[in-house]
Amino acid sequence: MIEGNKTLNVAVYLPGLIGTVLDTTGVTITDAEIAAECEIIGQNSTCWCGPEYVWSNLVCDTVNKCCNVDKCVANISYYTPLCLPKVNVSLIGVITGSPSTVQILLNNSFNVLNAFNSLTMQGSLYTGLNTYAHNFTVSLSSVFATPKVQGIISKLLMDPTIYSLSLKSLGMVYMEAPTGKVCYNSRQQLNCTSIEAMNKCVWQMSRDYEATLTLGPGSEVQLSDTCTDLSTVTLLKTNGYWSGTYICLFVTGNIAHMAMAPIQIALLPEVINVTSNPQTADCSASSSTTVSILCSIENSTETYKATLKLGATEIAPPKDENSGIIKYKADFPVDCLAQGKPSSLEASCTLENSLNQLRNRTIRVPIIYPSDLFCAEEDINGRKWPKTKNNETAVIDCSATGRQGLMKRKCTGKTWGEEISLCVKAVLNSVALTAQDFEKGLGATQEGAMFIFQSLKNNTSEDDENSFGDIKTAVSVFKTMNKASANMALGENLLADFIDSASSMLNTSWEVGDKEETSTLASQYLSSVEGLVKSIRINASQGYNSTNIQLQICRNGSSCNRTVFNVDVELNATADMVKTVGLQSLANRLPNQGYEGATFPSIVVSSTVENNTQSSVNIRLAFPNEVNSKATMTCVFWNVTEQRWSDNGCEFVTGPGNLAYCECNHLTSFSMLMSKHAVSMPLLDELTYVGLGISICSLIVYIIIECLVWSAVVKSSLSHFRHTALLNISLCLLLADCSFLASSFPSILNETTCLVLVVAKHYFYLAMFFWMLCLSVMLVQKLIFVFSQIGKKVYMILGFTIGYVCPTVTVAVTYVYYDLASDIPYYSSKTCWLTYQSAMKGSIHAFLFPVGTIILVNMFSMGVVIATVLKPSGAESNKKGDKEAMKSIIKVVIFLTPVFGGTWILGLFVFLMDDFTQFLTYVVHYSFTIVNSLQGFFILLTGCFAEKRVRDEILRIVLGKSGKDQGTVTTTK
């Protein structure tokens, strides 16, 4: 306040405030300028805002006459805030209605907003039926209150000539986004903050010349759970799919507050196509030849450094851009007289982006020598098949109109096989690409899912037009959407389109002359259909029937009885929902490995149980006997993991009349730990649980005893390390066994819990074995290097490094590899254990290899101990007698087998033996289960009660005698 008869230039004194610290709040003033001034004469005030300031919404809404005027005559000097800095805020709107011009109407409606600058019409479009769509922009210098603008919209919509009105604002939301180029396959986060709390938020992304897509939960994107005024999107793997402009929207009613930011990614091509011309290097008639290597990618804004390579020769080719495709091509000489005469050469294309990141694609170029068999060049209806080496497959581009993809043909000896067309309808290929985007999180909405399944139905309904390539692409869409359902629930409104499209695929012949190709496709089809039936959330539907697929639903009961294609299905399970699906014309397409001479019925029945509270599920299927009544009937189920029919856990029962009953009961067991797949045997689970219960109790007792007798039994560095190792072995085995018991019923566990338990089992079992390795190595070192002593500190450092760091690295590397770099998952949610696909494929090898290696080392150590025991000392003149030697060996084996992991040798045989028609297989499984489930009990016996010093100390504690008394007793004895 300045007296009226004084004159003072306040602005001159403002710099003196800079640097002042406000004692009450600890705030330091960094800048000061005049925001508002008021002239007070008597009871009246005249106020005005400083340069680049406008009235606050508080002033404008409370004293309407102050809005949009430079000076306001009103008693407002005490309002806080009085004026605020100008900000650029825009309202971008679309209004539809019958008037051909609405500028005056809109101007009169929106000019009541604080700091209104202008309203600009961006254009009008006649949409038919006397309706126009008008685009307009309102410019403000202040933020606004959403309820006030919503009131304006509501008032406008009361006009019968106005049909709809929606607004988006810029300047009400602030986005934090990475600047500059980010690395390919990196993790990036975008944050949006709204100045007001809104009802919901939406994230969108737009690429050049493409429609804007809404982001949803996917394999490569995560969205924050809550988003009223703060929202976050995390890109898990930045690649070409995620390069574009990101838009966050906070929505309430007809208003959406919006912010945008571009994300620039140092791109690498998602697909690199490498081809050779000719496909096979022909050295049959010359000492040298030439092969052209072509590398092609989709057009990109990234500038790549390309390198082509054939064998040991590298060339940096020029770039050729044409029709949206970038090509790199180079000619390479091939020496037909090269030493060793390689059967093929490796050709590769390596692309390097602006941040020096690389992506590589490699193919193999076969070489035909004079002595090699080959198929001659052949022309079939204009399709030219090149000269191809024996046991190689030739590939050519599709030539049919409206189709994309490849055709392939195998050469066997000198004879061509049948043509296999992987040509796909262009529109169906587009659906597959849309599904891939959906799985990543682009367009991952219920509307997006409906579009995908509707498009699939519309483009597979014509049976005669569906080629093998079309079926394969459609199955890949099912597979992709099934994978996407893990991140986003699919609604039952998709059910009809999904089943109709899946049904129409079974009307087409899948025979292409390659039984393995057909069988693989049939297996993928069954897995994908089963997965989607399980994933689609059904609320009110009772099921859906199509030509080749029937789906029936049961809810909330202890049993379910349904009929699909005249097959009666009875399932005993206390569950929220049971889905039973029958599929016609599929069984004969699946591989018949192990049942080559059998006749398969045309129906495949699958049941899915949701939220089952029972440990087991009993399924009974009754169907009319389709073959001679004297034929041998076998009940089988499709083992998805092994990709074959199996009768494990299934029994055939002959019923009254002409009915055959199949009863199946599938349980998990401890033997699964070392098996390739889940195993079902009578009483195996019960033996597992009883044995583990005894083992866990024994380990707890052992750990307690060790803590009680520690100071009395640990007298030397050798005994200290031995008991340390035994204690850690027991602790790791205890935690591993508890994790195993907790994962005994995978069907009632969610994905996160299952993953945690798999990691726990993997880690603690490995840690147990690494501590066993430490113990065996220490024992051998003491026996062989008698006069070379290693200190206790060194032992402890080595022990804890090997015992805990090694398993940590093993589990971490395995998880990262199978999560990021492999198509095979790290674990199976059906078994809550590591996966196995085939030899050297599957995460279970990251358990088997370390365990197998450690067991071999420990067995060698046991052999060293036995040899040392049998070797006579210097004082002995003769070797030990056979009886004494045998006693020594038995003692060593009994004492060391539990703590050296010797019982796990049976586990390796369990993994190798999967022929359940052999009696020996059952013997090995039962032996492994019994012996290993009791491993904790054996450790208690051999590590505690078998050691005299420990027994004496326990006795002293129990009897309450002093150390002195105990020593006297021992001496007297």
C-alpha cells in the first residue's frame, strides 16, 4: 500500500527482493515482477494486470464485469490470486448441426471465458441430410474450469439445430517425454499431468499417414492403473512400431484435455529379407560361379549402414530405394575348388543405425558339386522353380493376384515334391499385422479386438477360397490374440465371430503333400482355439454352436454335464465356470505318433475349468462306438507340450449298450521337477506330499539343533566350514521344498504367483547344489592337499560366492533370455515349473546342466574319499580286509550321498525316460519321488544324529549337564 500523495516507481525496488529467503517457509525468491496494480480512492478500487498477466478465474467468475477488460472498477484488490501469467490454451472443437454457419453462435457462447482472445472457423463440411460439420478453434490466454465449459456445451446442445459438439483442449495438460533419439529396444516412460482431475484418460499414438490408434495393455506397453490427473505409459521395447506422436487425453463429458509429444527412435528394421540369386550356387560344371545377395527392408526414416557378407567376403553395398522398399545388393564370387568343399555358404545382411545398434539376418546358400544330386529347373504354369540341391527347399514369390507371401517346394534326390502355397490374401495378411499390433498394445481395445475377429470371419467364410497359407495366417491370428489375452481380457461379444471363423477353417482341406506341415498347423490350431475359449470372458452366454464347433457352458456347480456333437461330457469339479468345446474334422489332422494304426473319431472334445477349488479334475466322455465293437478302444488326450496323443491318466470303461466311456484324472507330482513334462501315476502325489512334509519338519529340526550346538561342535576351520555348508544346504532345501508344495496346484494360482514360485524353486534348488559342490571340493582339498591349509575367511568367501552368486546369475540370465530373446517361455503356468520343448530347447536345461555337472563332480569327490579310506596309512603293513573295506565304503556312501546330491542321479534318469509302457520307467519315477522327497530327513540323520560330537552336545543340553561334567563322564567311560 502506497499513500496517494506519494509517487514511487515500485519496479525499481523489485530486484532487491531476489535472493531473499522467507523464514517461515524456507522459500528463496528467484524473480519478482509486477503482477497487478490497484488504485483505491475512497471506497472504490480500480485494478489492472501487469504486462503478460490476465485476471485469474477466481476474479472472472466472481466479478463477471472484470472478464476480458483491461481495467476493472471493483473492490477486488484483496483477491488472491488477482492476476496470473498468460498461457496459451486452445479449444479445438467439432460441432454438427443443420445451420450452415455457426460462427456468431459459437463466438457469443465462448467469449464469456476468461482471457478470451478469438474464435476461428477452420472449415465446414456438408455431410448430407441438411447436416454440416464445423471445425473451430477458441484461443485463450488462461486455463479454464472444465465445469464452466461443459455448461457452455450443454447450453448449445439444447438448441434443436445442434446435434453434437465435442472439444479437445491444448494447454491444460503437461507431458514429460524423452527428447532426441532413443535407443532401439530400450525402455521409455511418458508422463502426463492434468491441472484438473478428470473422469478417465486415454493414450493414443499416430504414425505418418496412418489413423490414430488407442493404446491398451500389451506385451510391449504398460499403462498406469489410475488416471484422474496423472497418467503414465511405459514402452517396454522401443522399436519401429512405437515411433510416432503420442497423445494423452483426460476426458470428462464432451471435453478432453490433450497433450502431444513425438518419440524419435533410432530404428532397426523389424523384418529383413535376405535372398540369393540363384538360390543354390551351381558348381557342377565350372571352377567358379557368382551369387547375388539381395537385402530388402521397408522404407524408413533411419539412415542405415549396410554390410553384406557371403562366406568370408564382406561388401558395403549402395542403397537403392524404390516403391517404398530399400534394397542393398552385391555380387559375390564363389570358389568351387575351395579347400574342404563346404556344402553351403552363410550369407548375411547387417544393418547399423545412427546409435551404432546392429540387426542381422542370415541365410544359407547351398552349393551343388558335380557328384551331388539335384532337381532340375522346372516351369509350372509360369511358376519357375530353380535348380535345387537334394534335401533343400526352393522358395519363390507368389504370383496370384491379390495374394502375398511365398511358395515352397522340396527337392528329394532328383525328384521335386508337391508345391506348398503359403500365399495369403492381402486383406488377411493385413488382419494378421493388425493382430500383432494389438498384442503389442497398439489398438488394444475391445473395439479393436472385434474388428480383428470380424475381419477374420469375413475373409475365411468362403471355403473354396481358403488356401493352406490363408489357414496358417488365420491360425497365427488366433495364436496372437490368445497371447494378447494375457494382458487384456477379451469380451464375449467376440465369441460368435471367433467360433464362426474357426469353424470355417475346418471345411478346407489342409493337405499340401507335407504331413509334418499339416500336423504342426493342426496342433497350433487346437492350442489356439482352446486358449481363446479359456481366455474369452463369458458373462451371460450359454454357449455358441457353429458347423464344426460347439461350445457349451456350465456355471457354479460341483459337476457339469453337457453334450457336444452327440458326445456326453461329465466333469466333476467345483468351479465358477466350465467351458466344453467340441471340434469336428480335426482329430485326423493331428499327428498320430504312437497310434499309427488307430482310427480316430472325427470329434475332439476339450474342457476348460475356471477357478477350480479341487486338486484334481475327473472327466468322463461317453460316445457311440464308431468302429467294430470288437475293436480295441484307447482313451487318449492331446498332450500340448509333447505335441502327441497320450493315454497317461486315462482309462477306457465299457458301458451298457453300445457306449464307450473315457475317464481321465490328471494330477501333478514331485517327479515333474526333473521330468520333461507333468507326470501322472497312482499315489505319486500322495507319496510326494508325505515325503516333503517329513523332509520339511526334519530340516527345521536340523537347523534348530545346529543353532543350539554350534559353539560346541565348531572347533576348527574344517568343522566350521562343513557345518556352514550343511546349514546352508538345509536352508536352501527347506525353502525349495516349501516353494514346491506351494505350487502343487497350478490351476488355482495366478500368473504372478506361479512365476515367483518357479523362480524360487529354480534358485533355491540350484543354491543347494552349489553349496553341495563347495562341500565336496573342500573335502577333496583337505584329503589331497593335506599340508596346504586354506584359512576360514577364504573358505567363507568362496562358499558364499559359489553358493549364492552362481545360482543368482544362472536364474537371472535364464529368465532374461527366455523373456526377451526366445520364443519359448521361461515357465509353464500349467505346471509352475521350467519349460521343455525338445533337446536343448527349453529353460529346464538351465537347471539340468548345472545339476548334472555338480552331481558328476560330487560323485568324483566321493570316489576320492573312498579311495583315501581304503588306502592304508604309513603305520599299516597290510591293506584292509575285504570286510572292513566294504564297511568303510558303505559308511562313506551313506554319509555323503544326501549332502552330495547323489539321490538326484535318479532325477536325470527321470528326464531321459519317458516311455511309460516300460515297467522300469515307473520304478525310476517312484524311486526318485520317495528318495528325494525324504532328502531333508536323510540330512537330519547323517548330518546330525550320526555325528558323535553333535549327539554328545544334544545329550548334554537335554540332561542339563555342564561342560565339565560332560567331560568327566566321557573320560570315565
